[in-house]
Amino acid sequence: MEGMRLSLCELKNLARELRLDVLEMTTRAKSGHPSSCFSAVEILTVLYFGGILRYHPDDPWWEERDRFILSKGHAAPLLYAVLARAGFFPRERLWTLRSLGSPLQGHPVARILPGVEATTGSLGQGLSVGLGHALAARLRNVSYRVYVLLGDGECQEGQVWEAAMAASHFRVSNLTAIVDYNKFQETGPVAREMNLEPFRAKWEAFGFYVQEVDGHNIEALLEAFAALQKVVDRPSVLIAHTVKGKGVSFVEADYTFHGRALTEEEAKKAREEILCL
Amino acid sequence: MPVGEKAGLPRGKPLRDAFGEALLRICEQYPQVVVLDGDLGNSTKAETVRKAFPERFLNLGIAESNLVGVAVGLAFCGFIPFVVSFSSFLLCNAYDQIRLGVAMSRANVKLVGSHGGITLGKDGPTQMGIEDLALVGGLPTCTILIPCDAYSMYKALEQAVTHEGPFFIRSSRYAMPRVYEEGSSWEIGKANILREGKDLTIIACGLMVACALDAWAELQKEGIEARVVDLHTLRPLDRAMIVKAARETGAIVVAEEHLLHGGVGSNVARVVAESYPCPMRFVGLEDTYTDSADADELLEAYHLTSSDIVAKCKEVLEAKNVARKGNTISSSIPRS
């Protein structure tokens, strides 16, 4: 089959499992950005397992696959956990994250691992690459869709708006940007460090169809993605309002978790909280 | 006197015109080639494709970062994108996008940096690509080609299409004289000996190849036999050709239309230092930006003429002779 479509209950369970995977990966690696992964768990769960993306894990570069590009490359552990659960590679490989010789690099490197579409980690680049894929569909006359997940702080990069302008200019309706709007960047609240608001108006001004959603509500995400697939005359963006560190109370409460893994002890507590979700 | 005249080279067309024609031929031959313009197609001559194949020509506007990112996406979908802009704008504005998207991803993207060097002339130093080879040379995986005439430009494009992976090809506004006959051998990573000589070797690239041939003619009149090598590929570097020059001629002058730091000369010097150290001299831009002026005036003012190459050749020959004498003296001292 193309992709995977699980029930609502299964999706919720899987989201919990993915959080646990990310926690274990980053704790074992003693580094990484777990809180940036946690805010995007439901978004990726719905895309990969809610019947939105069409893909074949055993033919990862199938020409007509839908593309997912993780522009906020620091959420790589989540992408790897999702790809493993989707069957792109064995789950045991997750524990090699960030170790010598492993293709599970700290930030994604294109094509060294099945399902990893782009090299990202220097922020701002994914939407342009996604636009390239979207334009290729038009040139080849095939009909896949391209989804690009951006961080909120990442939208401070000028290249994001270069790409947005061009996507709108070329009227690529098969391109959807998703912003994981968790309201925090590396050094503090986005609104304090470099405000993005009025954010919706910016995307609208650039010619995008804009939809906002609670980025942790699986049903709402399913509905939103279904609605965006019906937009035929312009690119679209889903502004997903999320919580950084979602699922672990003491991580949610402290943005300084951005660039670090949890200690063994913190991870134990986090695990208990995630299991109660 | 125009470059190439002393060597009797036929006049050529501006390299960018040759590029435009070659790119069009490549598009006719290879349907998977697409051309991405940074709104300079009329200046780089990539616009030849816009007229012939409008659907395969995309102007991404004045936004180089996005330009390169889009090319990366297209490359991963099986297209062979040629990204064309001024070398300075392309490399300086989109360096990180080239680093991650092209070089690190080993994407099949062909970057063409036009207006390399100082000979774009009157538009001045803001537009000149005098650091381009150092910048692109700093990126692992990227093949770097520096054609010196219309024929080698076509060969460079053709080989960029038939070889998978990232490429940078340097183009220019200058009317470079014809160096190669149709059908000459021109292969990636294989430098060409254009003139044989035993006294020293001039290694050159781009416009400096014709200048080196002029220098060869001047030196010949004085009884100095210079070997002239066109080192058209900066990566992969033809180490064997460089070692051979060092071993067989014992003195090397490298000439390039680029800053001396990080360009062809410093790469050649590393090979010489590691293999067969010999006296070397370098013709290129010292640590400076240049002025706006006529191209030929600039070449003269910044010491990039055949006379400058000749002067360096004489210097290096003297150094070679001193070194040889030194060796003779030291070897004649009895060991205690």
C-alpha cells in the first residue's frame, strides 16, 4: 500500500511511542534537541501514519512519492524515529544516532538514509529544496505533493521568504509549508528575540493559502491536511500552534532544554510522564 | 597588444557568448538539463535557452539562496540543473546553500559562475569574482573547471552533464583567444601540455592560458624553453602533471586571474611541496580588490599580463640556477 492510515487511537499510541523513541535516542546520544522534536510529534505522526503522505518504504525514492522535508533539521531524531516506524529501516538503528559511521547524523544528510530527502540543519533552506521538488512534478507531469516542516525561529531567515515569493510566483499548489510554531527559539521566546507577528498576514501577503491548527490535536491535523490538499491555485501553509517540549512538564516549562538532551534521571521522569499521555 | 597575439592565437568570442552557445547545444542534446537563472541571463548569456526552450528555463529572480535550493530539489528529482549567475553573487550569496544542498548532499547540480576574475572591467570590484575559486575550492566534492576558450567551454559543459555530482564552471566576459583546435583532447582532471619546454613550466588557467602562450613566445625569442600547461581542472587536481613539471623542468610559474590566496597557485604549491620541491613564482592578484576600468587596463595595472609572466619566469629560472649551484657547492664540501 502507499503510506499508512492508522486509526485515531493507534495514532495517539504511536505519538506516545515516538516521544519515547526520541527520548531514548537523545538520552543515549547524550545530545540532541528533544524538546524541538516533541513539539512536532503529532504533525509527523499524522503525515506519515494518518494517510496523508504516499510512500513505499521498500522503494524509498519512488518517483511519485509525496515528499517530506525536515527543514528544521535539529528535529532529526523525530524524523529518524518516524522513518523507522514506517519501515524505511530497522528500528535498532535508532540507537546509533550521532555515533561514528552511522547515517543517523546529528542533523539530516540527504539520501544517506532511506527517506531522508534533504540536508538541513543550517536553517532556512528546506522550503527552497521543496519548491524544486514541487516544480519537478510539474515538469515531469506527475502529481505528488511536497510538505516542508519549518521551525518558527527559522522563519527569521530571509531565504524562507525568497522561497515563499517564488512558490507563489510559480503557483505551485503541490507545496505545503508547515510551521511548528512552538513560540520558542534557541535563546528565548520568539516574540521577545525576533517577533514573527503578524505571522499569518506575512504568509498571506506572500500569496499563500493559510490555515492554523492546534499542532497536537490529531483529529484537527487530519482535517487540516485534507483541506490543504484541496487548494489548487497556490501554495499553502499550515501554522501549527504547538508547545515546545510537549508531553514532559518540566521541559515544557523551561526553554533552555532547546539544545540539550535529558540526563538519565530527567529521562526517567520524562518517560513516566509520556507513558501517562 | 591583444592577449594571444604574440602567440599567434586566433581571436575568440567573449567566453560568455561561447557559454551561451554551448549551453544551448547541451540543452538540445540532453533533455534532462534545465537552466536556472538569477535574473542575469542576458549578461551571462544563459538566455539563449530561454528563447529555445522556455519551459526548461526558470528565472528565480534576484534571490541566489533560493535559486540554489530549488536546483537541489530538481536535481534530486532527476533533472540536471545548470545554475547560472555571476560567480561573485552565486558563491557569496548562496555559499551555505551550496555547502549543504550541493556539496554535502553530492547533488547533481552544475553551478556556472560567470564574470570570474577582473576582466568584467568597468562594472568594478563589487561584481568581480576574484575569490570564487577559493570559495568553491573550500567545498569538498565539487569538481571545478576553468575553461579558457569556446572549445573548452563546450567540453566543460558536456563533461559536467555526463559526470554525476556537483560542478562549478567558471565563465567570463572577456574575449578569450582560441587555444584549442576542434577535436583536441580535453578531459576533467587531465591538464594539457600546450607547449613543450625543458627550462621551466608555466601552469595557467582561464584567460591566463593565452597570456602564458604569449609569454612562451617572448621567452622563446630569448632562448628560454618554457613548457605551458593548461590546468583547467582545479578539482580533481592533476597531481601527476604537476609532479612531472617539477621533476622535469625544476621551476614553475602559476598564473591565474584570481587572488593568490586559495586559488590555483596555492593548490599547485601544495603538490610541489609534498612531492618534488622546486622554485615557484605566482602571477595573480595580491591581497587587494581592484578598480573599475577597462579590462586590458586592469590586467596591466594588476600585473596579469604576459610580460608579468615573463618576469616571473626569469625570476624562477634564476632561483633554479642558484639552487642548482648551491647544491653543487654543498655536495662538493667534503664530509667530515
